[in-house]
Amino acid sequence: MTEATVVLPKETMRALTELTGEARTDVALTLVMRDYARQKLAEIDAAIRRHEEKHQTSFEAYKQVWETEDCEEHYTHHAEWDYLEWESLVTRRERLMESFAWLP
């Protein structure tokens, strides 16, 4: 893991300590990042679930149909927007999981 020196304003360091109860800045930052990642993943998971409920399938199954079937519905603005939004949520979730896999 690469390390870097980060200079934080005293107010930010105080806020991190108050927020996490941890005096060590590196540990406090890790705790905040972990909590934020969990919160963001929960939001993304909820949005993915809404798409799964709407379409009664997983994204992978929906993607398979989208790519193999020539359906007029797929060419509407709403359908394309829905697909792209769902795809971006799945991609964002995968990237967050990879990026924050090291967090305790």
C-alpha cells in the first residue's frame, strides 16, 4: 500500500476525532471512509433492488435479453435511460467493492 502525507486543517482533524472517537487521524479517516462506503453501497443496493423489482429480474438477465432480442421497447428514451442507469449502478457497486475491499 502506498502512503502519502496529507495536511488537514485543525478543525477537520478535530471533527474527525469527534465524529469517530479516534484520536489517530489515519484511523479516523479509515473509519469515516468505511462508514461512507457502507452508506453508499446501501444506497446503490436499494436502487438496484428497485430496478430488479421493476423488471422482475437481475441486471445480468436483463442485459442478456437487451443484447440478444430486437425489441421496439429497447429503442425508447425511457428504456435506454433505465438500462444505462441500472448498468451504471451495477458498475459503481463493483468498483466500490474493489476499491474498499481493504477497509476493516
